[in-house]
Amino acid sequence: MSVAASLQRAEGGFSLIEVLVAMVVLAAALTAVIQSTTAASSSQQRLAEASVARWVASNQIALLRAAPGWPKVGLDQGTTQMAQRTWYWRRSVSATAEPDMRRIDVQVYSDAQQEQPVVRLSGFVGRRQRG
């Protein structure tokens, strides 16, 4: 190939094959960026949901701790409004080996079917001594 032919080809631009290969590489890179962004967004949403659910569970434990009476052993469930949505919770109070202490287990769900809890949280409450 002569120097004149090489210069003429260089002035003509890229071949169709070269453009197609560049577009395939660009498409693969953009696909990876979109998947990464989607995964990060989904992860952020799960973390935000878990944070609010943990506040709901903490509030249920705090309510029993602040109540004037000694919590009875048993199950309880209800709903709470927080962060513009309804949360469903189940609370279990159980006896411990220490007679003046009760264990509180709370499960918080994002839907009424209550299949998989968003968060589980446990705490304890001690009997107040008079004196």
C-alpha cells in the first residue's frame, strides 16, 4: 500500500466494522453502569427501610419499658404509622431465668401478610423496685 493510499484511507474516517465494535464496547460499559446504579439504589432503599423498621421495633420496646406496670408474658401485635407508611409488628414478652427481668422480642413487617420480617430486635425490661 502506498503512502498516498494510506493518507486517503486516513482522511476517509472509520470503517463500519470499527464503528460497530466501538458501539458494542460502549453498550457493554453503559449496561454495567446502569446495573451498578440500580443495585446501589436498591441497596439504599433496603437500608432506609431497615432503619425505619428498627425505629418501630425500638419504640415498641421503649413503650413497655416506660409503662407503669410489669409487662405480662405473652404475644401482642399491632400497626404503627412511621415515615408515611404503615408498619406491622409482633411483640413477644417472655420470662427469663432472672425473676425480675423480662425479655422483649419484636418483629417488624412491611406488609400485612407478615411473611418475612424487615427487622427483629430484642430487649429486656427489669422490674422496678419500690423503696
